[in-house]
Amino acid sequence: MTEKDFIPKLYSNSIEFGSFTWSSPSNIALVKYWGKKENQIPANPSISFTLDACKTTTTLKVSKNESPNDFSFNVFLNEEKNDGFKPKIYIFFKRIEIYLPFLKEFHFDIETNNTFPHSSGIASSASGMSALALCLMSIEKEMNPTMSDEFFNQKASFLARLGSGSASRSIQGDLVCWGKHKEITGSSDLFGVKYPFQVHDNFKNYQDTILLVDKGEKQVSSTIGHDLMHNHPFAEQRFMQAHENLSKLINVFKKGDLKSFIEIVESEALTLHSMMMTSMPYFILMKPNTLEIINKIWSFRQETGLHICFTLDAGANVHILYPEHEAEEISEFIKSELVAYCQNGHYICDRIGFGAKQLPI
């Protein structure tokens, strides 16, 4: 597939108004994407667990645009008008207009809400942009009803990527790859694909408890952080490492090797943050309590032999990953030892999910 494959020809149907609602999850990368080329192309491949409870629900209300010379839309977050998101969505619409040429024909009311704090390192842009992309694809599906489900998902992921790179991994689940990798069948820099190989039962219904160390907005946005990978002294080695770790995970998932899974996932998390700390300008998104939690996890794992591990996104919050069959003892440890390090004691119990869902009107 190339970009040209997503430029539509003539539509067979037309619409004047409508309403579409999608719920789309966040995801947590196991092999991290950090650094990108032009047009939201990743500098290295990544793979993620799709989440279940952490999601964005977006309703797109469509009506005629009375001034079709420009994009027309309003944004409502948690039922309140929010113009703060308009610049980002305007840029998104400009990027995707060639692929959805009907955009200026309509006025959109975009009503959205999250089940988790925005801009705190739980990939709210991933769930938000993927939900919006799916709503827009529902319009195109109305105008081209013969579109296959496979193409619908591919194009939704393709469009979502142009809003937020990691959003390409939120359309489907439970494991999604994004970025060209020589061993991943069908992998592409343009959209995410479901992981195509065998996955051991150890990784089925994997648990993710998210400790909200800091619910505020990040000091440095992911967009700025990605840009700092240009001319980064360790960038090329990092991109090679990501390819190698993704190759290693193929065998790990097949054999159910939890020990090697932990080593790769924790190394990836720390490498991500080391890239931030060694860029120019450098920055640190971890907080003191992030490090306290990591050290507690390491001690508990050594004492018990349980397969608990952590990963981090571009923020201070800690994702604690563990297999379902060890959930009872690990959950008790989290509540008794780790919740105290969360802001206001807040945390989210999540698990692997299976992608976005269209909701009835």
C-alpha cells in the first residue's frame, strides 16, 4: 500500500447530515516509537498492547458547512466547548484533506471525553485521534458502502497516524505493530497492523495497572521530544535497538518467555527516557515517585519471583504489567505498597483490549 491508495475516487453516495460515535482505546508501547520523519513516518518500528479501560469516546455530528472555503468545526471536551484543541485538529484536517476530500463540505461538532487524564502520558492523543479518524471513516463508508472492513481499518489507522503517530496502533488489538520491520508480515510505516504471529497463553488478558504519579500536563510535549531525535548523538543506535528488540519479542511471545519479556520491556522504557535526558535541550519527565515505584517493583520481583514489570510512556506515570494468573498477589502489592506514590492515590486497573468499537447512536 502507498499513500495514493488512500486517495478516494468518486463516491457512489452522498450525505447531508449524520452522527457517528466511536470509542477508541489508548495503547501502551512495549517497543517504543521515539523520533519521526516527515509526514508522521516513524524512525523505528514499535509494538503495543491495546488497552481496554483507558479510552476516548467521540461523537461526530455532521451538518452542511455554510462557508465551504475552510474547515468548520467546534470541539467539546466533557460537554464543555474547548477551543484549545482546535489548532491541532485544524492541522490534522489539513493533513488528511487529500484523503477525505469532503471535509470542507461539512460542519462538524466534535464531542469527546476520556476515561483518564488528558496530557499526562497515557497517550490521550492516541485514543483521541483514532476515535476522530474512525468517525470520519464512518462518513466515507456511508459515501462508499462497498468499502471492505480491512480497508476501513487500514485507512482509519493511516489517518489517525497523521494526527498522532501512536494513534495508528489504537484501531485494533490486542497486539499491534506500526513501522516497517523485516520479520513482521504486512508491517508498514503508513498504518498499524495486528501482530501476525503466535502468542502464548501467558500473554493473553495481560494486566496493566497505571499508577498516576502526576496527572498534570507534561513539561515537554511528545511532538517536541520526537523532533529532538534529529541530530541526537545516540539516535541511530536507538533505532537499531528497536528493530532488534522487536525481533526478540517474536520468539518471546511464541514461547511465553516472561523473563525475557520483562527485560526487553523495562529496557525499552528506560531507553526512551534516556533519549530525553541526552537530547539537546535535555529534559526529564520522570518524577521522584516514578523512581520510588520502579525500585519497589524490582525489590518485590526479586523477593517473590513473580513476573511483574513496569513500562513508561512519555510522562511520569508508571504502567505495571503482569500476567493474569499472578494478578491477585500483585494487585495486593500495588494497593499496599505503590498507591501511596500516586497523586491523590489515583490509579487505573486496565488490561489488554481488542480495539475500537462503533457505538449506537
